[in-house]
Amino acid sequence: MFADSFLVAVLVHLPNDHEEDAGKRSLEAGFGRVDEPDPPTFADLEVAQAWTQHRLDGG
């Protein structure tokens, strides 16, 4: 994901072998305010984008 032309996050789409999390997005890498030691999973891309924007806004 990019914000103001800077890479702030890398998300992965979880495959079927992740069972209950299959089809969700996971934070593979976050940079700056988006860095997270316990990477979250997201139901869909829109939720991931909202979470990322919240973190960038200082939340």
C-alpha cells in the first residue's frame, strides 16, 4: 500500500491452507507508523486500508 507516494505496508492475500483465515488479508510488513510487531489480519482490503489510514493519522 502507498500513501503520498511512499510504501507504507505490504499485504498478502491468505490462501486456502490458512483455513479460517483463508481469503483474508494479512500485514506482511508495515513501515513507520504502520509497523506492527503482531501483524493483524483483515476481512477485506477496505478494512485493511481503513486500519492503515488510521495508523498513518496517528491512531
